[in-house]
Amino acid sequence: MRLPFGEKLLMLLFLLLALGGDAFGEARKEELVIGLIPELNVFKQMERFRPLGEYLGKEIGVPVRFTMLSRYGNLIESFARDRLDGSFFGSFTGALAIQQLGVIPLARPVNLDGESTYHGVIYTRKDSGISDAAGMRGKRFAFVEKATTAGYLYPLAYLREAGVTDIDAYLGEYFFAGSHDAGIYAVLEGKADVGASKNSMFDLVRAGDPRVDQELQILAVSGKVPSNGLCVRPDLDADLQDKLKQALLRLDKVPQGRRVLEQFHALRFIETGVEDYQPVFGWAERAGIDLKSYEYVNQ
């Protein structure tokens, strides 16, 4: 018998209790393990975060180790199963983790454009002849993952607001690229006619590949949602939570921290709370998704 996701999660937490410690494990003294979502390929993502981890470890007195989560859809399950201390969640995965695991948001980066939020963009090739949802009928669409705001929730809502209630019947084909940059390249290389990504990743790829400006055009832009923020398990030592938050908030105040920010492609970090995820809760409601029971696990 296939159990509902909530019951499976409870069974997993009870198993962890039986093995010793609480559902997320005792506060680690050896190291903090923080998950990363695969919005970029693994090498680029780890290269971006490594200096931040080294800096945080020195500031809080506990080594920080980042671990790449293989797929967006496994994030909630992996967080509990692997007893992670925290994760840099995307807006949708953060909203899921708040609702299903009770994680506590601490801080999020301010991007180089001065924004601490991002928005979704839907794009196509300039020579595709597509200008709106009507032109997408029978075309190939590259989503990112079902557990992303910009890469799935927004384009799904965009199509529904245009009267598309069944994407299987409307689109000729659709697939999940697995990361934002992979979706962009799928359209650039003709593997898809239309794609959707977060604007910060679109701009990052655009900065390194002139073909983006030469060959792609943006068709639609979503409202703003919070950029990827660090959330921690609810039972993480309160003093350690505060040290992590303060270390992030002070990054732009010291020379070494500013060097870390430069490598991270951000200006500074700002405090983040559950209230910042309200736009995502609203998007999910509009899309008919109940975040408390939403289950999506990559096979």
C-alpha cells in the first residue's frame, strides 16, 4: 500500500528518533552540513559556495560543509533522511520546507542588481515565431523541475491564465532540464522551443555567453519572490543559529567578507523570515497546490 507523503515523512522521523537523537539529530559539534539545490551544474555551484563555507566555518567556530542535493524533488526527503543542519532553499523549496519541516529562515543574498528577490522569465529563440501562450501550442517546453517557482510554478500558472488547463494535451512535448542553466541551453541548442528560468540565472548565463542576447528573447516576466535563502532545522542550537545569521549579515562589513561576496556574486545578505515567502504561498494557491501535502520525488 502506498502511504501518503505526510505519513511517510512521520515514519522517517520516528525511525530517526529510534536510532537516537531527535528527528534531525543532535546539534553537531564536528561540522554543520548545509544542502544546496542544483540550480547550476554541480561544479559551478560548489565553486560559488566553497569560499562562503570556509568563511562561515571560521566565523562560527564550526566547520561548514556544503553538500549538493541531486534533484529539486528529493530535497524535503533528503533534508530529514540525511539529517542536514540547513539548506540554501529556493523560494518554492523553502516554502515547502517551512510548511512540511518547520525550518527557520535566517538570511538571503542581495544580488548584484541590488535585488534580494528574483522573478521568473519565459523565453524562446528570436526566430521561433512564438510571441505568447497561443504560439506555444504543440511546441517543446523546457521546465526546470516541479519543485521550482520560476522553472515550473510560474510558467504553469502563466499557461493556466491563458486558458491552458492540460499541458499534456496543449504542448507537443515538455521535459525537466534539471537546472536553470540547462533549460537555457536546451532552448539555445534547439532541444526545446520555450524555456523558463529564474532571472538571476538567466543573467548569469547571459554574462558568460553572448548567444543569449543574440538568439533569445524574453516573452513573459513573473512577480518577485525571495532569492535563495539559508534555512536551518528548527532544533539547531539557538546560539549557533544566531552566529550563522550574524556572520552572513556582517559579510559586507569586513574586507574578507567582501571578497567572499564577490565570488558569490552578491552585494550582501539580509535577514529573512517566514513572511518573505508569502508570495510563494500565494502562487501555490493560485496553481492549486497544497504545500503541506505536496509530494514530488524524483525517481
